[in-house]
Amino acid sequence: MSNPVFQLPINLYFEDTDAMGIVYHANYIKYFERARTEWFRSAGLQHMELAALGVGFVTRKADIEWLTPLTMDDKIIATAQVSKMGNASAELEQTILRDGVIVCRAAVLMVCVDFVTKRPIAVPDAVRVMFTKGNV
């Protein structure tokens, strides 16, 4: 993949963990979402501004592999990178790294939809540029 990789540092807290002191599995999905949202923000794209234009993104599919557990006080990096662009979709490779080692990885299919009809629409040019070349 030659598309840009967005990286978001995240600190983990007690609230992220379960009764065994391990980060609860659903939180990894939240970290991936944070990375995608901050990626948009870093490119000057706001989800609510896109929504006002009638554009939204939904997750259609996520294939997640947990490799090593995270615990409280870990410092991680959540990444997002486009692996394949379609007319109305983008396939993302996302990872969570601790000390430069992948502890979780996901393949996520995002679909661009009309905010009202929820039907697929073409990915806006500004978003396509961000996905494939970096910030707009």
C-alpha cells in the first residue's frame, strides 16, 4: 500500500479495562473509530459538515484480529490507511500498535452514503484526495 498512514496516539486508562485488567475487546473498535475521525479532522473534514452536505460514512464490514492483550497505562497508536478505493467505498487497513508492535489489526469496509436515504453515493473528491494522497 502506498496510500498515507494516519497515526493517533492514545493513552489507556482503568476505564478501558475489564475485570481482569485487560482492555475490553469492544474498545479496540472505539480506538479504530477515533483514528478515522481524527484523520478526517486533520484533513480539515468534519463529519457534521459532511452530514450537512448530505454525506455520511458507515461501516459495512470489519474483520478484526486481536493478537496481544492491552492493559491499563499502555500507550498505543491507532492507525488508518486506505488499501482499496471504490466509487462509493473505501477498504481500510487499521492497526493498533504498542511499542511499534501490532497488537490488533482490522480490515474495515466503509461505505459513503446519502445522509437521508442511507443509499450508497460516490465518495466526495475531497475525501478521496485525503484517502489516497494525504491531507486536502
